[in-house]
Amino acid sequence: MATTTSHVPAQPPDSFWRRLSTFLYQRPWLILLLLLGPPLLLLGVVYLGSLITLLINSFFYLDGFTGQIVRSFSLRTYAELFTPANLEIIQRTVSMAAAVTIADSLLAFPVAYFMARFASTRAKTGLYLAVLLPLWSSYLVRVYSWKLILAQEGIVSWFFHFFGIQGVLDALLTLPRIGGTSLSVSPLGIFIVFTYTWLPYMILPIAAALERVPQSVIEASGDLGARPGTTFWRITLPLAFPGVVAGSIFSFSLTLGDFIIPGTLGNSSYYLGQAVLAHQGTSGNLPLAAAFTVIPIVVMLLYLSGAKRLGAFDAL
Amino acid sequence: MHSESQRAPWLLKLATAAVIVFLHFPAVIIILYAFTTDDRTFTFPPPGLTLQWFGVALQRSDMWEAFGLSLRVAVIATGAALILGTLAASAVHRSKFFGREAISFLVILPIALPGIVTGIALRSAMSLGNIPFSFLTIIIGHATFCVVTVYNNVIARYRRTGKSQVEASMDLGATSFQTFRFVVLPNIATALLAGGMLAFALSFDEVIVTTFTAGQQMTLPIWIFSQLTRPRQRPVTNVVAVFVLLITFIPIIIAHRLTQDTSAE
């Protein structure tokens, strides 16, 4: 770094930039304002402002006769939201989010445990990259790929046929509520793809929580006579639990608001995200779409306050 | 490191390997299907392999238009994220002020809430303000969730480098601008590059927020999504999907390298 300073050109003492620099230096609040102003304009004014207009919109309603949105305060849209058909959508989405979260924590734990406890430094770097790549990239492409994988003529069916166990697959697909004509148009398929898609979001916080469990605590447990299994259940797992909760924030929240995955792999029964999309689009009922979106916001606020109590934010 | 002393149980190794394979399986499959000769169904194993779809894809003008739009959106959103993320990180790092904690929260919010919330919120604001869909509305949507990648990288770098170099520079008579240009910027350059790469990858294949802010405009992910419901030459979609995969993979690997190098120093 010392070498870079030698490039600094000599400046006359009263140059414009020097005077401006001094002027600003004497007014730290002005610097703060200049630094914070632009990001706050986007995130504080435009983004938070938009969230507020979302709330406002949910109290407007669509006039059934004219098809126009009436911009005056009313609870009519919320009454429409809590009709049995819409409640079923909400219930379907929330139970899917819960199922996906449980499946993700079960799948993520071994990987995170291996990464944090056993992997060499090199292997750890590789594993982190292997988990980060699907987290940051090409979400849509990977969902689309699942359509090919789960299709009736795709590789999963081929696999079952190859081993002569297509009966198992057929039996799964005839199950009420989760089955369908093929994996690519069934709730089971949606569940698989949701679980797949949010898995990296679960692995990383659990690994981070496990990394923070001090080796000395594990050793102390062993010294005091606990067997490895006991140490795992009584020491490691409780200490890693905040990481599981932190990961579940993502898997739960992202499932609630997604419409791409059920749109790609689902049948005709809607999930919350699809309902929002349909209401703001073709039917032009933006107020109802907004009211629908309030549900995941409320569910997540409740979830976050619970997660905070369990110490999840220290694990993020 | 404690890890060398113990060997992992084979069952744990197996489970880890299985999950890692699971995570990358779809990418392999989509690459395979870009070469299939079957243009109506998704038959596995593919009846034959061909390169023809790459040529067909390159000649589709609708694909190129969508690609161009996505590229422009990603570049401008990344630029906005670089500027805004650096500004916010600098403010939080250099001074203590009321609501400082809230800034980190506010920056993370657009990525922690489901994309549909950001999407429908912006859509509501546009409806209320009678703002028509435009290139700018897409950019605003993308910028909100891209800021976090730059912010996180830059603030992590700031924490590692401390404030002594900046103070030394000012003590030696440099102006704030010179200090930023010759001391701060070289220090955070790789963090900016890493954050920018992640922002680019996030923006380039974003589809949920874009759906609500694009109107009739088609970005590449929206183009792919529309091909799902109205398929025309299915393998072409597979080829385009492979392009998107590569365009988003490469920046992430570079970003990973960049952050890895500096933490190893």
C-alpha cells in the first residue's frame, strides 16, 4: 500500500478539491448525508415506500361491475381474501413451506457437519464453492432442468424402469394430495424442487453455527465421560440449532413467495405466489394480489420474532 | 485445525457426497439436453446427440433481443449496486449514527423477503403513481436486491483493513478524495469486483421481481419461462439455459476466487 501513495500528485494548497475536502472534513454530518443519501433514496424511500403502497393497495378494492380499482379505504378485499378457496391456497403454501424446511434441515445437516468438523482446508474451500454456486446462480435454469428430470419420459422414470421398480413410483403418484399424473405435475415434484432449490440456504448457516462450536467444549464433554453419540445429541446439536433456525428463515420465506416452481411443476391447484401473479395480471385485481402478499409478510414477521428468541440472528 | 485428528464416518462422507451430487445434477442434465435430437419430449436417454440447436438458437432474434435486454439490465443494476453499496458501507463503517443497525437490516431486507413481496410492492407503487413499465422500472427492481452483495463484501473488507491507513493518508496531507482514490479504492478493489460479480449473476437470471416490473419487455429469464408454457423448439430453450448457466457460473467462480485470495493473505 505504501507504494501507491507515491503516485499522489503534488497539489497546490488552495486547489478546489482541497478546499472542498477541508469543507467536508469540518462537517461530518454532511459527509454522512452525502454517503447515506443515495442508498437511502433507493432502499428507504423507493423500496420501503413501495412496501407501504402495497399495504395501501390492499385496502382498496376492485369494483366488480366496472372492473376498476376503487381507491378508497375498505376491508372488502380482506373479506375476499379469507374465503375458503383462498384460505386453502394459504394453507397449502404454508404446509409446503413447513415440509420443505424440515426436509432441508435433514439434508443439510450432514453436509454442514462434514464441512465444519472433518473437511481439510482445501476440501472445505471446494465444498463451500459447490454450495455457493447453486445459491447464487441460474435459479430459473435449475428449476427448468427439474422439469426435464421429472418428466414422464425423463431420467427419474427411466431410472425406476431400469431397475424394474416403476411400481414404487406409480404407487407414490397415486397417493392422494401429493400425487399426480407424473412427477413433473404433482405436489411431490414441487416438494422435491423446492427442497433442492433452498438447500444451500440451509447448509451455510448450519455450517457457520457448527464452526463456532469450540472444540474444547466437545473435548470437555468426552472427558466428563459422555460417549460421542451423547456429546452429539446433548452438546453439538443444541449449539447448532440456531443455525438450523437461521436457515429455515430462508427456506420458509422463499417457499411462501415463489411462483416459478409451482408454475413449472404444479397442477391446477394454486400456491400463494401464483395467486398473487394471477390477480395482479389477467384479472387486474391488484388490491387482492397485495392482500395476498401481506400474508407472507405477516407469517415471516411472526417467524422472525420467534427465530430471534431462538438466537438465529447470531448464526447468520 | 482439529479436523486432521479425526476421520469422518463413511456414512457422513456418503451423505455429503450424495447431497453435493444432488445440488449439481440439474446443471449436468440441462447440458446433456442441449445436445438432444428429440425436439418434442424430454426422453431419457436422448435418442441421439447433435450440435444443430446451438446454431438454431444463435439465429433466433427473439432470443437475442431478450439477451441484450438482460445484459443491459444486469450491467446497469450492477453499476448502481456498486455505487450505492459502497456508499452505504462507507457510511456505516466510518461513523456512528442513529439507526446505523437499521441500515444493514434495510440492505438485507429485499433479499430476505420473498421476491414476490418486492415485486408486488414496486408494482403497487407504479399503479398508485401511474408510472408506466419501462427499462428504468426493471433497473430499480434489480438494484434493490443487488445492493446487498456489494455492501456485504465492502463492509467485510473495511472491517479487516481498519482505519489506520486512512488516518495516515490524511495526516500526510492527502485530501479525502485523494485518500479514497489512492488508499481506500485499491484496498476494496477486489471486494468491489467480487460484490459486482455476484450482483451481475443475481440480476442476470432474476425472474420473480422482473415479472412485476417489466410489463411486456422480455428479459432472458422471462423468455425462458415463457418457453415453458408455449414451447417452440424445446432444445433451443435448453441451449439458452446452458448459456445462462455459464454466464452466471463464471462470475461466481471469479468472485469466490477473489474473496478466497484476500482472506488467505
